[in-house]
Amino acid sequence: MANFFSASQEEQQEILLSFWQKYRYLLIASLLVIASAIIGRDYFQTSSFKENLNSATQYQEYIEAETDQKALGEKILQSYPESIYSDFVRLNEAKRNYNDGDFNAAIDLLIKILDSKSMSPDEFDPIIAAAQTRLAKIYIEQQNFNEVISIFEPTSEMTSSMHELKGDAHNGLGQFSLARESFMLALQNSTNQTARALINMKISDLESEEVE
């Protein structure tokens, strides 16, 4: 570089030409890589925005549909299987199946949500929590108490409802001390007066069961 800055204009042009002849392919390749990265980034951002907009629009149509809602839901699941809107559809369809008495179909949808997500015990994911809660309620109704407990094993961040369901499962298994522990945690995490009253009743029932 010292030679370049101290050279005459003609010498500078000659140096630049020599540099170009020697490194032109590398420079062209570098420019192409940079251009491709910029174009790729812009394309990715644009395509991601369009995909999010399309999936959100389809989900809105699904929610507002008075007929063919299930077919619209299937379309979202096929087009955007990994999107959050697919999880919303699965939660809603699981609720529909439960109300229709098809418990197995509801269970399959909820398990699919849990299997598709990586659960971190220290991070609260509302989608996972909703799926766990609904799945636990079905298992409680079926008296599959061990399944309920296993659902919540990898989770440390739990809602009041989740602690209460875990308490119900322990109570169903006759594990009264563990049930009380879960009910107390449910009580600590609840701000709803009606829910707190119900939890207190469950704790009182535990005490009478232990006396018997």
C-alpha cells in the first residue's frame, strides 16, 4: 500500500489493473456472495412475512367459519404444520372432539402438540401449558392418574390449574401428602376466589380422608 500511495497516477492505474487481473475472480465471487446474501435475506424476510400473513388470515377464516371449519383447520395443518396457528387449530379441534365424546382423537391431537415442541423445564410455554392442562383433564376423567403425573414431570413452571390437576391425580392414587402439597401450590398461584374456595375444599376433604 505504501508503494501505491507514493506512485504516480499512471503507476497507480497499472497497479490497480495488475491487482484486478490477479484477483478479479475472487472479487467477483465475493460480490456475488454478498449480493446473494442480501437478496436471500430480503427474500426470506418477505416470504416469511407473506407466510405469516397467509397463515394468520386462514386461521381467522377458520375461527369465524360457521360451516366447514374442520376442513379449513385441516388446510392450515397441511400448509403450515409447524406454525403456532396449527397448534391453535389442534387445541380447538381437541376441544371439539372432547365435546363430541371422541376422547382418543382429542388425546392424539394434544399429544401431537407436546411431541412437536421441545419442553424446557424452566421456561413457560402457554401452548404447552394449555395442551398439558387439557390432556390432564381428560386423563382425570378416565382415572388415568399416573398419566396425569407423568405429563407434568418435565415441567417446573406450572399454573394453578396444573398444580390442582396434579393434586387430583395424587388424591386418586391415595397419595394424600403429595396431593396436599400440589393443592397448596395451586392455592399459592391462584388469584381467583372461586378457584381458591374449591381448592380449600379439596384440602379439607384430604384431611377427613386421612383421619378415616
